[in-house]
Amino acid sequence: IISGLPRTSRRVPGGGRIIGGEDAVEGQFPYQLTLMRYGSHVCGASIIDQSIAVTAAHCVYGESPSNLSVIAGKLHRLTTGSHEQTRNIERITIHESFDDYTFANGIALLHLEVARPFIFDDFVSPIPLPIQGQETTGPITASGWGVTVQGGSQFANILQFVQLPVINDTTCQAMYPEEILEESMLCAGFPEGGRDACLGDSGGPLVYLQGGYLAGLVSWGYGCALPGRPGVNTEVAYFVDWILSNSRQT
């Protein structure tokens, strides 16, 4: 990195909450998953089908599926709720062009136990995908269990959410002159900072609520919630054809 804070992914062992966010309630984000490694939260993910979830590629890069699991219907990080559904991961599909330095093409599918699909209800259900190439300009809502303050490790027990404005590619590139941002990246955040997804939120959903679809996956940034340094995320609309093609593979 040439200058400024080191580029940081939003993956971290443990969990906490969105910076500047609010507490969620049960059933508010039924598509939200916690991705667990050896039983500890490392990333977020989203349900897109009864046996398929999507997350950021760097969350599972180099990981063995046997070490990972997901929990749906979870609200409190440290306690087990009555609506939770836990599933093992049978296979991981990482985008074949994923770059583990730039995080380009940073998307992966989690193929869950075929014999134990999610049972959809008011607390566990999928999030629709956008149309391939669909542009999202409106505000998007991030949810997750990432850290609460920049540089901190103060964790909250309750799932957090925050609404963030989308920043167009040209403006975002100007905010990150040291980086070459891909068209398949989606920037979101407030110019003044203060609210953001952060460490532990990686791979989790960024949803355009007005359209009711999964717009992005939390990915990286320089620090978290800093002025002039928005979050840079995977833009799902660039990868819908890839998702559908790889979801059909057995």
C-alpha cells in the first residue's frame, strides 16, 4: 500500500457489530448467515436457495469445507435462539478469476448439505438476486456482526444493520487513488464517515431494500467508517450469470 491505512478486509475471527448501526430484531434479516470456522464467527453470508449461500471469496479462500458451517435465523451471537438452523458446507465454489490481493471477482458459493436443505419460514428465507448487469444507485442496507469501532474489538451480541448511500464508481475511484477499482465493485458509505460495515462483516449482505435484492457483498476498505474512505464491496449484479451457472453444478 502506497499511503494511508493498510487495505483491510472485513474478515476477522470473532464477531461484533456494524459501526454506527442499530440492533436488528428477529426475522428482520432472514437471509443473513453467520459463517463459522471451528465454531467461531468469521464472516457473513446470504441464503440464495435452500442449499446454497453466497459470500465473499476471501472469507473461504484456502479453507476446507469441513472446517466451516453456517447458522441461519441467528440474532444473538453468543446464545442459541429457537429459530436457528445450522448446516455444514459440502463444497465451496470460488470465482475462477478471484484475485486474493485486489479482491477482484470476490465472490464464492457455499454448497450446503443437500440432504438437509434450509426449512424456510419467517426467520429463515432467501434473498432474491438482481438481474445480471442491474445498476444499484439507491441506498443499501448492510447487516452483520463486525467490530463496533475503527481499530477496536468491542463486540455486540445482537445483529446490527446500517443503511449506506451508494457512491458512483468515478467518485469512489477518486477516493482511492492508490487503487484500481473494478467495475464489479460497489462503493457505499458516508463522505464524513461514522457509519460502515467493518471487520467481521465480510461476505455479508448489502441489500437494496426498495428493490428487494442482494446488491453487494461486504469486502474491503481502508480502515472502517473513516471520512473519505467508503467501503468497497463485491457488486452482485456482475456475477448473477456466474452464480446461476455454478448453482446448477452438482
